Amino acid sequence: MSIKVHNLSYVYDKGLSFEKTALKNVSVTIEEGKIVGIIGHTGSGKSTLIQHMNGLIKPPAKGMVWVDDMDLYEQQKEVFLICQKVGMVFQYPEMQLFEDTVEKDIGFGPKNLGLNEEEVHDRVVEALGMVDLDYDSIRSRQPFFMSGGEKRRIAIAGILAMKPKYLIMDEPTAGLDPYAREQLLDEIVYINREKKITVIMVSHDMDEIARLTDYLYVMNQGQIALHGKTSDVFAQFEKIQEIGMMLPQVTEILIGLSNKCPNVNYSIFNLDAAVNEILKCRC
């Protein structure tokens, strides 16, 4: 099963003097079980694309979107069920916290699914565990007075409590300090590997993308410029640079080293592996 986007086009303010084409014949397949990255400049169409994946944007000017073989635009009356299957974590999701306790905030979605109190409680406990927060010590706290990293994880737990099969994360580590950032990245891997939730991750941080993702789409001017396994995409560094995108720092170092050591492997994103490659070059 998968999310499939086929020949998707979308125009904002169509027919007006300031209309803007956001997507042009975009086709994307998100395979189940993967962590998939989507990168591109601001205005490249990333946000418009991901908002089509859970029905937040009404039927496109052209194209189709399927979630597990379900046509999203034939199922507009079931949009709540679609959003349950495809969870969306917006940039700075902590700004959407509104209840006066952590437990109430995370339980809001499951409660609105019509679940009983015991089922809601179980989902809250499980979701907090998935973001490495202890239910007993945090359940009654007011989320507004917690740290930025904790608020971000509580907001993500609120989406996870809906038990999505797919989780879209828009700049998930934006604004976090280094410690909170590393915590969250580890939790994203855990959510994917252990809980079997497919993750679609939008980020401007190439090191995060290189470290976490299995497959990568590069967007430019509303179109897919490159796609493939993450290592294969970043290996096309000249095309990446032509688009004006940054490379992972490790890749940049190894590419620079390749001027002296032509056989250096610059399709490496792991720091330990990069150190070994550098040491081989010294020999």
C-alpha cells in the first residue's frame, strides 16, 4: 500500500491577476514503511504537495491522489477519516496546543473519534511513550509552560494518538535547540522502525534528510527535479548545486577531498564512515 500522487497540478488564485502555479504535473509515490524526504527552496511547492496528501487542499486543477488505493477526491465526505490515516504535523505544531493539561490535549482527537474513556487513556499513554515522555509525570501539567522541545513532542503525540498509518512532518526540528533536535530525530526513527509508521519529512536541513531518509524527492519551481534513493540523489551533487540547494556537510567535505583522492566515496552521510574514508585517503 502507498500514497500515490499522479500528474498533480495546482494553481492558487486561478483567474486572478496574481495567480500562482504551485505544482506542475507532479507524480510521487510514498512506499509504505519508508522515511521519505521532500526538499526544495521556499516556494518550490513542497507545502502544497503534502497538503494534497491528506485532503487539506480541495481537488486539484489536474491530477489524482490515492491513499492505499482510495481516491481522496472521491472521498471528500470522509475527510476526517483521511486525516486520521494521514497525520499532518505542521511547522511549529506546539502553536496548536489549546487544552489546559497534556492528557486533555493529546486525548482530544481520540475522544472525537467516539472512543470510550479507557480507549482514549490507552492511546494517550502509548502516544506519550512514542515521544519518550512519561504519562504519570506529565499528564496533569499545562503544556503552555513546558520547554519548546517538550511542547513539540506533545503536539506530535496528539497526532500519533490518532494512530495514523502515514505521518507527514513539515520542518519537524525547526527552532529546537541541539539536544531537543537530536531527541526528536531519534524518536522519528523509532516511530518509523518500531511502530511501522511511514514518515514523509519536509526539511531544509540536508544533514537531517541525509541521515534519516530512505528515498528523496527534490522539488524546483513546482516540479520534481530529482528523485531516488537518498544516497543516489545526493551523489548527483552538480544537479543539486545547479538548483541552488545545499549538500549535507559530510558530502561537501568528501567532494572537496575527491580533488586530491579521486577514488573517495562521497555517497556517505554517516560521520564514522566519513572519517574512515578520510583516513583511507591519507594512506
